[in-house]
Amino acid sequence: MITVKFLTGQNVIKGFEVKGHSGLAERGADILCAAVSSACYMTVNTLTEVLKVDVKAEVNEDGYMKAVISEMTKEAENLLRGFQIHISSLAKDYPKNLKVIYGGADNA
């Protein structure tokens, strides 16, 4: 199962942490893993390359990504809200394979 944890604080999403694999298919053929991974990379790349926001990011090959914004901007907040809507929609379509949770960003 993929778990997406939205890191929140003061009623704003400050980042996210993604763990796991969906298990729908083998690696390289899993459409849900591909969709989540693509959305994560698009979000982080837009934050860093387009909006020029400072993001602390960690990635490994085991299906893990974490991204935390240092200083929030309105544009970054809107992008993270869009990412949240997209991931939440996928979770509704694949409830056995994708879980969304929320937690504090203070320890992020």
C-alpha cells in the first residue's frame, strides 16, 4: 500500500511524505505507483524550478519521497492543495492501495 502523509501546520500543507508501493502490478507496470510518483515529482519540480521555493527533499528507490517547504508562499500553498486533491481522488478510486493521512509538520 502507498501511504501519502500530508505534513500540516497552522491550517496549511507544508509538505508531504510518500511511502510504499500499491501492489496493483509488478514494478514498472503499476499504474497507481506511476501516477503517484509522477504527481510527486511534478509537484516538487514545479516548486523548485518554476516557483523557486526552497524545498528540503528526500528520495530513495524503495518508494519513498519526502518534501518540506521552508518558507510558504501563496503559489506553493495552491500547488500543494492541487496535489492533495489529485492524491485524494486517486485514494478514493484505489482505497485498498492508497491511503491519505495528515500529520504535523513540526517534526518534518
